[in-house]
Amino acid sequence: MKSLDHLKMEITELFPDGTSINSKGHFEIGDVDLVDLANQYGTPLYIYDENTIKNICYEFIHSFRKYWKDTHILYAAKAFINKPLAQLMMSENLGLDIVSGGELAVAQSVQFPPSSIYFHGNNKSKDEISMALDYKIGRFVVDNFAEIELLTELCQKKNVVQDVLLRLSPGIDAHTHVKTTTGILDSKFGFSIVTGDAMDAVSSILKSKNLNLIGFHCHLGSPIFELEPYKLGIESMMEFISSTITMGVDFKEFSPGGGFAIRYLKTDKPPQVESYAKMIVETIVKECSKYDMSVPKIVIESGRAIVGRAGVALYRVGSTKDIPNVRKYVSLDGGMGDNIRPSLYGSKYQPYLVNRVAESDSEKVTLSGKFCESGDILVEEAVLPQLHEGDLIALPASGAYSPAMASNYNLNPKPPIVLITKNGTSKLIRKGETYEDLMSFDVL
Ligand code: LLP
């Protein structure tokens, strides 16, 4: 048997707040037994905990405002958004970072306050820009020269003046996975400072009567486990920004993006939100004073750190294949269709047996998915108790970028999503897809 005290400590850092072990030896979150949820809704199942999301939103707001009052926290919708989530972020007073017409449509559907919507992206379409202008969103984060032209043209047509931030590429490596690194020179995002593009972009926006340049943004990558890249990125940006003030830029907003890391494995050691806040704000304040600029409003965009730990994926064990002296595969009923991250980035997760929590770990297995691809492995070399068909496996820290990046590969329906609400009950916030749904766009 495992030491329950030890296990309880371990799970508080990986699972949602209020996760515990009940008298049946099952995991529960806020008094809701995960075995019951799996039986009720089927598996794979994604579970989010409302309380945890609220606590993390509060932590972000207060950690940053402790150091700088004029801070606005945005939720980066790409980590996962649907109508209930958008409503929740709105009720927690977060703004929204969107990157597509789809995310904007969700925001519109719940009447998300347009003034706190920031529109990012390196190839916003004419339709998307029009839609966002019509909804009167607060800021466009302008990414490239073509966008400056297109946005100016559409603003002229609609006779509006739009506030914009300029996305800078400061040339800083945040040591994230190569596929999620964005702040370096060789990136499709933003205007590079060193090539002179950023300066040209400032001149060009200042000339546009329909664009009002009010500040600057960058996003270095994700997840960033170090504090230093933020410091270096901000220093590089502030030096550049100081040289734009004499050109007539009214520097009112600054956003160092998102990228705050979370714990996926027991051994991960992400900085506390408070440590990111301290480093970011102190660097901004120091740099502003160095260049004799007033400290602007600070805008933070976090996705992963807000919903990551709040979400748990539940799978049921199916078939097993034991290859002596090579590997034992234990197949789960989900995989790369609901969580592409291990196959795409080599991301690691810490699996837990849900229905016999206290049982000692006794074997090393590879948890494979059910998709028709050898690379569909959710966890390589997991150490777990002996697994049997029907057992339930939880992957904690699954709230960000799993349902958001889900696909219908092999025509598997996307799983349902359940929210555990404050009073310890659960409600469906996204139905599981049916085969009918999968065929509903086919035209015979
Ligand atoms: N702001 C901008 C401009 C971004 O591009 C992103 C993420 C964020 C904010 C939010 O980053 P976060 O706080 O969630 O780390 N699919 C990858 C992550 C890609 C992130 C893309 N941009 C993954 O599953 O790890």
C-alpha cells in the first residue's frame, strides 16, 4: 500500500484543488467521485474544476496587482474555450486573448465585454478583422505589415479608429520546445527588433489615421520554466520602445504575453505565479525609470496556467500487450485524438490509477492510445499498480491544449467535458460527440 499522506501531498500539486481520496479508495474532486463520473458520462472524459479555475484567476490578479495595480489579466482562449468557460472568465473579470473568428464567436455568444478582447494572430483574415471591428473589440495586436494595410483599409471603410499594440519579436530564446518558441528571430510571429522591421512598423502605424498605437506586446514561448527570459525580453523591448517615444508614440500599454509553466510531473518545478509577477513587474518598472518613461498598464495573457491544473483526463484501460523483455503496452480508450501533446511535443504526463488509489506501484507499462498510429502513446514507461481491463487512469494537468487541440482522427468522437461546480456537483459543459455529429457535415 502507498503512504496516503505522501500521495495526498503529491496530488495537491498536480490535481485540482479539493482533490482527495475517499473511503472507497477512489479519487474525488470537491466530493465528486471520479469513478462515478466515469460511469455516468463514459470515458474518455475531461473534467474541469470550477473552484480551481477561480482560485487561479484570483491568484493571477492579486499576484500581479500586488506589484503593479494597473494590471489586466487576459485568459488566452487557445488553451481551451467554449461558452461556459468564456462565461466563467468573464465572471472572474479576466479579459480575453483570441486568435480566430471562432474564438471571437464564442466570446460574442456570451456577450463578453468587447473592450477587454485582444485579437492576436499572424494571418488574420479580412472576415475575421471585419467581425472584430464590428464587435468593437478593445485591441488588435498587429503582427505584420500586411495586417497594418488590411486593418487600415477596413477601419477606413468603417470609419473607425482602432487601438492597436505592436507585436515585437525581441530575439530571446525562452528554452521551450522548438514548436512552441516564438520570441526568437526565426519565428513567423511579430516584428523583429534587430532587422529594423519593428521600427518600420511603428512609422507606418503612426502614419495611419485609423490606427492608434498605444503599446507593445511580445510572447516568448510556452511553457517557460525560467524567469530570466522574461527579464531579457522586457529589457530588449523597453530599449526599443524608448526610441519610439520621440517619434510620437504614446506608450500606454505593455504586454509580455503568457507562457507561465505548470507542473505536469511530480519532478517539475515551475515558478510560482507570484515569482513571475515580481520579476515581470520589477523589470518593467526598472526599465521605464531607466528610459524616463511612465510605467504603462501591464497586460498579461495566460492560458495554460489558468486552466491546466484545473483539468483532468480520465481513460479506461482496455487491452494489454506484453512483449517479454521489451515493453508492456496497456491501451487506453483515448489518445492522440483528445491529447496530441505527447505525440507532437513529446510532452510528459504523470498517470494515476483512479479506482484503487492506494495500491502500490508494481510495474512499468507504456500507456498507449487507441488511434491507429504507433506514435499514439500517452505515457511512456509509467510506473503503476498492476492494471486490469476496466481500470480508470487519470492524467492530471490536462486542462490546457488537450480538448483545445482535439481532432476526429480515425473518426473517433471528441469526449464530453464535465465541470465540477462550487457546491460539489458536476455538470456537463460540452456534450460528447456522436457518430451522427461526425457525419453531419458530409454532403452525399
Ligand atoms: N499569448 C500569445 C500571443 C500566445 O501565442 C500564447 C500561446 C499565449 C499568450 C498563451 O500561452 P500560455 O500561457 O498558455 O502558455 N499547444 C502548445 C502551446 C502553444 C501556445 C501557443 N501560444 C502546448 O500544448 O503546449
